[in-house]
Amino acid sequence: MVNIKSYLEQGISFLKESWSELSKVHFPSPKETVQATVVVLVLTFVMALWLGLIDLGATRLVRALLG
């Protein structure tokens, strides 16, 4: 019985602390979300282009070496 009461008290304490921490969270506005999404998409495109060019160069180099 003591264990159940202890677990219940720990659970309630956890929920109170979680709610307190959740109130400190900054949720982005829709504008901030769109801006962050655009940044991610642009960086993804730039990295894909960069890796594609590196792959193309490496492929040509290997083909040239192997004849």
C-alpha cells in the first residue's frame, strides 16, 4: 500500500513539474515556422547540389583513371 501511495505522489509531482516546464516553452509563430521551413529547404537544396557536383566529379575522375 505504501508503494502505491509513493508511486501516486511521484506521478503527481512529475505532472506538476512537467506542466511548469511546459509553460516556459516558446512555441514559434506561424511566420517563424515558415521562415525556418524556408531555411531548411534552401539548405537542403544547396547541400544536394554540392553533393551532386562532388559525386559527378568523383565519378568522372574514377572513369578517367580506369579508362
